[in-house]
Amino acid sequence: MSSLLSQGPLSIPFVRWVAAALCLAVLLYFVPLVHFTPLQQAQDKIAQAKFDAVKYADDFWHGPLLAETENALKIEELISALQASPKKAAERYGKRLGLSSSSSYFIRGTGTIISKQDDVISIALTNSDSAKVVIELGPVFGNAIRDGSGLLDISQFSNTQEFNAISSEINMKVEQLVFPVLDDPEMLPGTVLRFAGGIELPDADTAPLKLNLIPVVVARL
Amino acid sequence: MIIKRFPLVLLSLFLGLSAVLAGCERGEQGSTATSAEESTTAKQKRVAVVISTLNNPWFVVLAETARDRAQELGYKATIFDSQNNPAKESEHYDNIVSSGYDAILFNPTDADGSIANVRKAKTADIPVFCMDRELNANDVAVSQILSDNYSGTVALGQYFVKQVGKKGKYIELLGLVGDNNTWNRSKGFHSVVDRFPELEMVAQQSADFDRAKALEVTESLLQSNPDIDAVFAGNDAMAMGAYQALVASGKSDTVKVFGFDGADDVVKLIAEGKITATGMQFPKVMAKTAAESADAYIKGKRDFPQKTPVAVELVTQENVSNYGDYGRN
């Protein structure tokens, strides 16, 4: 350093270099080329950006889905349409996901429990004495509610994993919120119920004898 | 002066010549058309069919059906094999863009990695229609026609529990880890099977959707887990590899194999009672829908759903007679 300063005229370029280095340092301080972030902070950011299916399903369930139960198709209408023509019933009332070989429906109705055996609850509709609706308590699979409600569009989600995770969480809500109501020992045959939920039916030429309901709402009347 | 500039001139000549040769190469790669054919089809629009791999009969059916449907609709169609290699796929896209194709029917190698390629085509105003495999982006492809893998494996998982029982040991063979189908299938299956805590997955390993790798992986897993009751394979090629390994170890009569795809060889083995079940995807339906969508786009249609799931159907010994030739009979 002392030798450089002692060179007299050479000190001007030296000062220029120092000034340039200082400018660069100041610039890099405000606009860094590399930004270091604590690992935990970065992981938290990724977790926040990740789709939260549990929260989404919770908001969906307590918001649009429960509201939609008021507008659901009356089950008697669906049964009558299915008996006339399953194909036309699907076209008129069914929701079909893409090029699917099944249709889903969102229905509501009232009825009476006529039997409760091995976690299978059979319900006869009002003014009828035969079981038309069946609810199976236990693990819930499929997309009857998600697709039957017609409220969610697969194209709104960045990938199908998110769309599927929602269905899985909705099914979990059925098990956690609705099945305990039905599992109540006081829910005996003879109990009159109001219900709403999803039904999934594969394409067929004949109407099914009973409809398997995945319930969103079950309430004693 | 000339001598001074000579290296520069030489370099320019070299670069120019390279560019010309590269252009020639691009023009010919993936195409089987002769120059005579080129001249007669000068005005014919062209469709590129870019497939993740042709080293699997299921994808060959997907590719050939897409090509044939595009040809029926009046296009000159060429198949490009990405060999499960994103770099190869990227090269194909460069060639397709520079050659000015009119549409791409695309089966991606990677849900994230392939996005940049599709973006390249989009920038060049070439519409892309995905088949079977998904991209993790909704703003690049015009439309994505996808198998509903998750729902398919939910049904397969329920059948698995019925066949294997609520207690047992199994191994899972995963496909390519960068592909969404791998995880949709695995998650759909586990959404059912994991509800039964006594069904224990003793090993889960990737065999890249490849039959030979599945044979190798299963052989190795059988060494450490000789008492398994079932194998769930994320596609039929791997199911075939696993079945071969079980035959070789004398366990094919006691270990149940479940696949996914609906490949002809697996459907035949289901009919013979050697493989338990598979999920029938419909490659021909997906390929035809993609080709017809591309045709509609070229003719001016712009309103396409971003995603169209195609249902997967469970094929078992009870209904196997309804299926064959990569679809319903």
C-alpha cells in the first residue's frame, strides 16, 4: 500500500479503483446478487405456498356446500327421472367429470330410518315404506359430493392432486361431522330425518333399486 | 489485414456451416417423409406428436392413435420420442418450433420440467394439447386430456382390500417420481389402503414405469421381504416385471399383483387368473380427443376446458371379458 501511494502520479488511478470498488460495494449492499435466507424461513415460505386442502375443504364445507344443500335436487324427482330413463336423468340432472362413465347428483329429501344393521342405515322416503336410500357408515371414498355439487371446476386448480385432495378431505368431514349423528344410539328405526348429499351412479341401462348417499347434512325432524 | 482477419472469417464460415447443417438435421429428425412427399404436401398442415417414451406398448398406442387420428383429419403427423429424457424433449420442441408445426399433441416427461418447452411453443403460437400426463400449470397448454388416475386407484384400492383382506404385507412400485400420474395413483391407492392399519407396506420403490427395472426391483425386494401378500404397481409394465419376478421365485400363485393402465398383456393375464386387477385407462380416447381438439383449434375454436379427466375403469376377473385392445370391447 505504502509503495503504491508513494508512486505519486499512480495514486490517481488507484483512487479511481478504490472509488469504483466503494461504489460497487454500496450497489451490492442495496442490490445483492445473492440473497441468503435462513433455511427454516425458506421452508415456511414453501409450506405457505403449498395448497392447503384441509383449509380449503373446511371453507368449502361450511360455506358454499352447506348453502347448496338448500338448492339440491329433490330425491323423488331424481328417482322418477331414473325410472323413466337413466340416460336422460344423467343428462338432465347429473354432473359428469370430463369423459367419465358415471354421473354424480346432489340431492335432498326427508325419510324414515327403517333399519340399522352392520353400519348400514336404510331409509324409506316419506309416503313410502321401502328403502330407497342407503347410508353406509365407515370410510368414505369417491367423489360423490365434490362432483355432485357441481361447485368445483378441476381447471381452477393448478394440478389434479389438489382437486383430489379436496375430495379426500370432504370425505373425511363426512366421517367426522355427519356419521357421528347417525351413529347415535338414539337414531333408531322409526326416526324421521332430513338429509342432503351426493350420489354417484355408473352409467347403466336400468335404474338402481337403492341409492347410496354420501351425506352432507343429516338432521332429525 | 486479410491474414489478421482470417481466423474471424474462418470462424464465421464454421458457424454459418454449422447452422445450415443443424437446420438440415432439424428438418429431417422425427420425419419419415421423402422430399417428393414434402413437395406434394407443401400446403398440408402438420401436427407433432411428442411422446414421453415409446419403450412401453401403452405409449405406443397413445402415440399411434394420435398420429392416425390427425392423419384422418387431413394433417401430416410425425411422432417424436422423448425417451423419458426432458433434454431430448426440449430438443424436439426446438425442432418443432423452428420447423413451424401447426399443433403439438403432447405427452410430457415431467409435470414441472416440461412447462418451459410448452411455453416455447406457446410463444411461437403453436397450440399444445396434453395427453394422459399433466403439467403443473394452467396457462401454457390449450387443453389437457388426462386419465382420472386418483379415482381409478381409489377403486383399485377398494378391490385390493377385498382381495388381500384387511391384514397383510405388500410392496408398492412407483413410476417416475417427477410425473404427477405417479403420485395421483399412489395417493389414490393409499387413500383407501392406509385406512386399514394392518395392511402394511413393507417397501415402496420407484421402477420408473419400466418393466425391466420392475423385475430387478421386485427381485431385490423379495430377498428382504419374502413373506409379502401383494404387489401394487403404478403401471402395467411394472406389474408385468413384478409378475415375472414372482414367477421366477415361485411365488406367483400366492402373491397378488395389481397394475394400472389396461395393457393388453395384463388384461390377458387377468383373464387367466394370474394378475388380480388393473385400472383401464383409455389411451385411444385421450389421443383421439387431443387430435380432434387440435383440429378444432386450427379451425378457429378457442373455448376449451383446461382439463378434461378421462375415467379409469377397474378390470377384474369378473368383468375382464368387457375389455381388450386398450379399451372397452
